[in-house]
Amino acid sequence: MPEAASSPARDCRVRILVVDDSAIVRGLIVQTLERDPALSVVARAANGEAALAELARTPVDVVVLDIEMPVMDGLTALPLILKLQPEARVVMASTLTRRNARISLQALQAGAADYVPKPETGGLVGAEDFARELTAKVKALGRQGSPVSAPTVVAPAVRPAPLSPPVRPQVVAIGGSTGAPPALMSLFADLKGELEQAVLLTQHMPPTFTAMLAEQLERAGGRPAAEARDGEPILPGRIYVAPGGWHMTVGRSGQVPVIRLNQEPPEHFCRPSVDPMLRSAAAVYGPGLLAVILTGMGSDGAEGCRAVAEAGGRFVVQDEATSVVWGMPGAAARTGLAEAALPLNQIAPWVRRACA
């Protein structure tokens, strides 16, 4: 008896729709992504309206979406894309202008998973940083949505409760990347009026974006927030945001903790990076440091969290269920030194209790 034909295995590659009004840019993005055998561009579109038509007949995992396009722009198309394919992750791609930074942050609030700044004038040819970042983000976001490659959920080990009461924190240090801007807005809104400590924040973002993020956090949290300046003292009640392109660390001027900025090599391909901030803050504040690691791809922050714990400080991470990508918080949790892995809506209450 002839053997029954087996059904074809589902292609496990991440399925991508590229949306950009420039045929040249579309082609270059497609070439960039398809260098990786785990990625497959299954559709292309020149504007938001054409993207919706493609999505009506083609299932995708990730949409790479330009902002400025004729007929229908990216911000208009975004909610319609998410309504049509709710499981798809959207990565905004735009040139690095103040206007586009503002629109990209609006898009993140509206449901986009991440953004990638296009290179300035001169095109994408030879833009290896852009290619690396776009490929890594599309791959990470596509895997998060794929049941084939979904990681096994393992409850993270947590640090035993201290025998003596913990020291009241002097400063709170927060790190995040993919998916973190909306999480930060929620976190600071929940902490509004209830946190006296200074906050140090390193979010993986380019220049221009970090200044606008600080403006949004000031409105959400009702406390002064700005890009940090080299040499300024770290004062209670303020939010210090690491500027894009600079590592933000903590030093001393006499006995006063101050911000130090540097352009040393990137860590984890990032500058700013979370690890330098946490290592230096742990050295200055010791047990008076509390750290939080939010959603993000990669492992930045894990070694910094180890330094925090070894100095007597404390840290928690966002849990897997509420993270867009459980890379950074997962890596920090796997040190076994986190006090807890918490849903996003439980982080603010934990921070309030710890800082009371």
C-alpha cells in the first residue's frame, strides 16, 4: 500500500512585510533582511493602503513600516495593521529627525513594538549598523510571536529575602530596550507623586529620541526629566535620561554623586548601555541602589544587576508574560539574584514599598 504523503512542514522563517514609498529603499531593506536565512520577506508595499491590501491575503509575523508615505502614512496605517493582524509585530523605520522621533514615540504608544532609525542622507548602502539593528530586532520580534521557536517558560530563581531590613534606596536605576517606552510611561504614571528618589534611566535609543522620551516622561510622571549632563549632581526627585550616543555613569565630585557621560566603546552593541550605568551606580550607592530591568532584547543589564546585588543593592525584572521581548529581563533573572520577576502593573507598587 503506498505511503500517505506527509503534509508539508510550516516554514519556520520569520515572515516579513516591508512598507516604504521608495522602491530603492524597499529593495535595500529586503536585501538586508534576506541575508539572514531565518528571515523571509513575503510581501512589499509602497504605502499604508497597499500594505493593508497585502495583509488581507498574506499572514506575516513582522511589518517594517515607514512613517512618511503618500496615500496613507505609517502612523495612520498602524492601528489598521494591528486590527487586521493583531499578532503581527510592527517596527517603525524612519529618518532621524525630531518630527519623526516624535511620531515614532507616538507609534510605540499606539502599539508598535520597536523602531529603527534609518541612516541620514546617503542612503542605506553600507549602513551596517542599520542592517545589524534591523535584522536583530525583526528576528527577535518574529521569534516572540512564533509557536515554533517560542522559548520554554521557566520560573526564574529569586534571591532569598535578606536577614536584616534592607537599606532605603537613595536612587532608582532603570534599564530597557524593545517595548520599554510604553512600559516606562505606565510605570512613571503609576509612581506619580510617590517617589522622592532620583531616577537614572538608560533606554536603548539614538540621539533626538532620548530628549523627546525625557519630555514624555516628565509629563507622565509629574517630575523634572531631561537628558543627563556631564558633571551635574544627582538630586532627589529628578529623572536623568542617558543621552543617545553616550554611556551614562555615576561618579563623585567630592562627596556628591554626579553624572558622568562618556563615549567609550558600545557594550552589547549599544551606547548608551545599561551595564555601565549599573556598575558605576553600584560602586557609588552600594546598598542604597534599587534597579529595575524592563522589556528588551539582548542581555544588557544582567552583569550590571549582578554588580548591584554584590554591592548589597536590590533589583527586580519585568516578567515574561508582560514583556514584548524577554531578553534583558530574562538574562537578569537568570543570575538568580533578582528579588522578583513582576508583571508591569506590579512593578510600581513594589518600587513604592521598597522606597518608603
